[in-house]
Amino acid sequence: MIIKITLTIVFLLVMVGIGLYSRKQASSVDGFVLGGRSVGPWLTAFAYGTSYFSAVVFVGYAGQFGWKYGLSATWIGVGNALIGSLLAWLVLGRRTKLMTQHIESRTMPDFFGTRYDSQRLRVIASVIVFVFLIPYTAGVYKGISTLFEMGFGIPYEYCVVIMAALTAIYVILGGYKATAMNDFIQGIVMLFGIVAVIVAVLNVQGGLAAAVDKLAQLPADSTAAGDSPAAGGGGFATLFGPDPWGLLGVIVLTSLGTWGLPQMVGKFYSITDESAIRRGTVISTIFALVVAGGCYFLGGFGRLFGTPPMLPGGRLAFDSIVPSMLVTLPDVLIALVVLLVLSASMSTLASLVLTSSSTMTLDLIYRDKKALPGEVESGEIDDMVSERVERRKVVVMRVLIVFFIVISLMLALNPPTFIAQLMGISWGALAGAFLAPFMLGLYWRGVTQAAVWTCFTWGVGLTVINMLAGNPINPINCGAIAMVGGFPVVWLVSLLTAKMPASRTEQIFRCYDKK
């Protein structure tokens, strides 16, 4: 216990120390939200990866989907690396950096408002961000607190409050630069931690070959209550597992979803230049392959550690699977696991609260209608935004960080469902609404305002209706349908509705002419 407490205290002191170190760079809006748009490839790549993978993945997704799909759950981690990281950087990285800098966009709602010349789009997008980041944040709190309860014996409620307070401190102090520097340290802990934990857990089962052998021998009737019908029948050590189509839905949601999440896409706003994007692509992909692939590979052996307890309603307590796998490890390794999940979760929490507060401040409270470059002289723009107003915006963002954390905390103290479902609802609504109009808006001049409105309605509407109807479609699959379905929605509506003025779109797309 002394080892665990000492390591955790040192880790948390370093996090707060970096917040203090970075506070001078967080005095302006660009500094607080984007790190001055001068964050290098290593910090950006690790910030992207650590925001991507949190306790939601390590505790919720690895446990639930490792139980349902066995070793084939590893494909989820591979998909996260190749689609969620490699392709995301290749397809979105350069164009997002150039266009958002050209139109002076600081948030995703700000992008929609300026790119499609609609302040109402900007407002509605900011409301969607604020509302649907809350369940995801609550899921992160729930995941990390479950591990802390196992490792330290501290009641769940205290864990949630402590984590919320610590995250608030270093984000409020240092803004994006502090979170990026902390993400780098946390990412290193995650890389070493996941490898050490996998080795230790497999040793408990007699090594990799023996563990795979045991999985292959599990009979069909080993499927306990609470599994989906398709997940029965064994096959937990096969290449594509017992339910390939269900597995595909999870891969789509967790991999493609990052392309439309404001806290993920925002990392491309702040990177220094195009050469940094190329290096960041490689770093981010390798990071995702190790961390995500490792988490799901580990979760695939969950059935070898016994059946988790039952919850009211006859469902399995999926969120207890990974903690039950780790509880027999030596204290030093449990301390490492706690730091691993703490690292993953605090970086994600920091990214979520910073995204939400900056969106509310810049897109709801201070909605400055910006002119495109060339429409107003740069000197006039500087005159319109005084230093005093900039400071006031940063103060408002800091206040809203506290507000957002308190709301998420209330939900986390009484979570309505499993971690995986909380994330499915959040990612489904956000990426279902934003992914298609954001990505197509970077490449195609023909996207219309009406198409963006329709896609917002599609993504949020499908997710909310499914939730209110008692989730007749699994929230994971519903989220995947919302994301993929947004592309034909935007394309068809854009073909049938009035185009934006050609002069405006040409001026926006001029940013890609620069070498």
C-alpha cells in the first residue's frame, strides 16, 4: 500500500507541477485552447493517443468486448490504430490544420459556423458538444474509480471526487499546453504499463500458449447470462470470434468515431506545421497499436478468471471483469495498473473538459463573427479583439471547466448504464452529427448548410430516439450506423439544396494552395 500511495502521489504532484509551469502560456485564448498553435509532433501524437484511450477502453471496453469476442477483440485495437489513428491523421491532419488556421477557427463548432457561414450552426453544434461529452466524461470517471476502489480500497464516491478535483486543477492552471505535456508523460506510463500487465496476467495462466489453449477449450455453455445471443457457442480463441458482425460494429464506432469528435480533431488545430503532421502520424499509429491492441488482447482472456457478478435484471457486471483479472497481481504491478489507468483517464478528462469549456465560451457566450482573410485587414481584426476581452474569455473558460466537471460528476456518482454504453451514446451522437459535414467540408466545396443541418438532426436524432425507446439497437451498433449514415445524408442533401456562394468557398479553399 505504501508503494501504491507513494507512486500515485508523486505522479499527481508532477501533473499539478506541469500545470503551474504552463500557466504563463495560458493567458490568451489561443494559448489556453490551442497551445499557441505551436505544439510539436511528439506532444500532439501522445495527446491524441492518450485522449483516445482511457479507463473507458481499459476497464469498460476491454472487459465487455473481451468477454463477448475473446481474442478476436484484438481486432478492435488494430482498427483503432489503422483507422482511428493512421487514416485519421492522413485524411484529416493536414487539411484540418491549414483550413482552421486560415479561417481562424479554434473549435469544431467555430469551424461549422465559419466554413458554412452560419452562426446558428455554430450555436447548435456547441450545445451538442456540451450535452454529449457529459456521458463520456461520466464513463471515464466510472472506469478509473472502479480501478482505484480495487487497488486502494477507497470507496468509489471518494475516488470520483478526487479525480475530478485533480483534473480541474491542472487544466485550469495550464490549459492545452499543460495537458499536452502531461499527456506525453502519461503516454509513456501507458506504453510500459500495458506491456508489463499483459506479461503478468498471462503468467498467472501459465503463459501465452496455455492461456490460448484454455480459451479454445471453453464449452459453448460457458456463456453466462447477459451475453448477446450471437456471442454464445464458443470460438473465443478463433480469428474472428463468435460474433464477427457485432465485432465489426465495435470497430467502426471506436475507430471511425474519432474522426468526428471535437476533442480529437482539435489536436490537429494546434500542431506546428505539415512536417510535424507527418511525424505525428507515425508516432500516433505505433502508440495506438501498442496501447489499444494490448488492452483488447488482455481483455480477451477475461473468461479465464471466472464469471463476473450479476447485476439486477440478470446482466453481467462487465466493468468488474478487468479489475478481477488484476486483483491477484503483486502490489507493485497493481500500482503500475493504477498509474496506467490514471494516466489514460486524466488525459482524456483534461481533453474533454477543455473542449467543452472552450466551446461554450467561444461559440455560445462570445460569438464574434469573423471575417475571412482578405475581407478585413489584419490590423482591423487585431483592434476588434482587445487583450482585456481575451483575458475575460480565459476566465470564463476556467469557470466553465468547473461547471462541466460538476455536472459530469453528478452523473458518474449515479451512472445509468455500463461504461461501454455511456461511450456509445456520446460517440454516436457527436460523430454521427459532425463526422460527415466536417470531413466532407475539408474536401468538397459543394456541401450545403442544409446538408449540415440534416446531418446534425440525423446523428443526434437517431441516438436519442434509440435511447428513449430502450435501445432496441445496441448503442454501439446505433453509433456506428449514425456515423456511416451521415455520409449519404450529407451527399444527397447537398445535391438537392442551394449551394453556398462560389466566391466564399473559393476563398476558404485557397488555404490549400500554399506550399
